[in-house]
Amino acid sequence: MIATAQPDAGTRAHAEPEPVDAGTPAKLFVLRVIHFVTNYVVSQLPSFGLRRIWYRHAVGATIAPDAGIHLGCYVWSYTSRQVKRTGFRIGARSRINRGCCLDARGRLDIGQDVSISREVTILTASHAVNARDFRVELRPVVIEDNVWIGTRAVVLPGVTVGRGSVVAAGSVVTRDVPALSMVAGVPARTVGMRDPAAAEYLLDSPFPLFE
Ligand SMILES: CC(C)(COP(=O)(O)OP(=O)(O)OC[C@H]1O[C@@H](n2cnc3c(N)ncnc32)[C@H](O)[C@@H]1OP(=O)(O)O)[C@@H](O)C(=O)NCCC(=O)NCCS
């Protein structure tokens, strides 16, 4: 379980520079092969169990045994100049639906009973647009327990989506989302609040076949 962050609307995590530990060409080659197999082979295997084993052991993710990543997701787990993988965690019973993009280059921490709908994009890397080297910057993203993110929303680097909150379909989340709030639009703004009692469910339905 992730501890609930204090609501802190309007803020986001500070950027950290991309680590430069490129390693040997052989190491980088192996990483690129793992990245390719993860996103173009394993992501298409029709088994939650097989995919989970791969994400844990080859990608280095910490995924609860009853959490699931559906078919066709794209997992970004390293940057071009970084060999060491950063944190990627998914808590108990959380579901990542089909076709999502999960960027774990700058640490991605997803709590428990989180529902992420189809084709959501969560990003943890960006470029320093006013730096002459166009360098990569990383910011962690935290999705707290019992959050629901609607279809095709985009969560930008550095954001914490607070416990029990809802992100409406198609929204672009640029700043922290307070716990139990409902945000919508581009950029996402608070449009309502969620009943605290309605945000305490367990997502324990069985995994659907071939999903
Ligand atoms: C967030 C959501 C649940 C809100 O539903 P709701 O509680 O019925 O809220 P309302 O429709 O009354 O909307 C409240 C306000 O937010 C706005 N709003 C709702 N969804 C929005 C969206 N996706 N983008 C922009 N604004 C949105 C509404 O226009 C309304 O604004 P108004 O009061 O100025 O008219 C719903 O809009 C949504 O996005 N659901 C996601 C569906 C989805 O992804 N399904 C896939 C998995 S099953």
C-alpha cells in the first residue's frame, strides 16, 4: 500500500538529469534485445502469468502476484544512456488495460486496486526544452491506491495522482491530483469529488482469458 500523499495541487516532482552510465556496448545490446522482446513479443502473449514473469525477471519490475498488465502494453524501462533500470512497481490487484504506455525510465509507482483504462499513457521522461543539449530529464510518477484513470488520458512526468481520485477519459494531467478528486480536461482540472466510501474497493475479479 502506498501512503497517501498530502493533497498538493499545482505541484509536481523536480526533474532529475538522466543518469549517464551507458555501460559496455554488449550490455546496451542485451538491454535493447530485452526491450524489443518485452514490447513486440511478450506483450502479445495471451497469458497474464507469462507476461508477469517476464516483466518481473527480465524488466526488473515489482508486480504483485494478483496485479495484471493486459495485452499490447508498451513498457519503457531504460533510456539510451542508462543501463541501470529504475523502479517500476505495481501493487496488489491493480489492472493495466490493453494498449497502455508505461514509462518507467524515471520511476513509476502504481499502488493497489488501481484501474488504468485502455490506451492510457504515463510518462516519466521529458526533454529540457531550454537547454542547448536537449537533455533528457526524469521525474517519478506515483499513482496512489484506488485511482481510476480513464481511456486515453495522459499523465505527465512528476505527477502524483492522489488516493481514490479519478482522471477522466482523454485528460492530460500536468500537476498533482488531490486525493478523492475527479479531474478532467486539458490540462486536467478538478470537476468534482469522489465519495471516500466509494473509493475503498478491492479489484479482485478474475483475469479475463485472452485479454
Ligand atoms: C470522469 C467521469 C467518470 C465523470 O463522469 P460523471 O461523474 O458522470 O461526471 P459528469 O459527466 O457529470 O462530468 C462532470 C464535469 O466534468 C466534465 N467532464 C467529464 N468527463 C470529461 C472528460 N473526459 N473530458 C473533459 N471534461 C469532462 C463534464 O463536461 C462536466 O462538466 P460541466 O459540469 O461543466 O458540464 C467520466 O466523464 C469519464 O471520463 N469516464 C471514463 C470512461 C472510460 O474511460 N471508460 C473506460 C473504462 S470502463
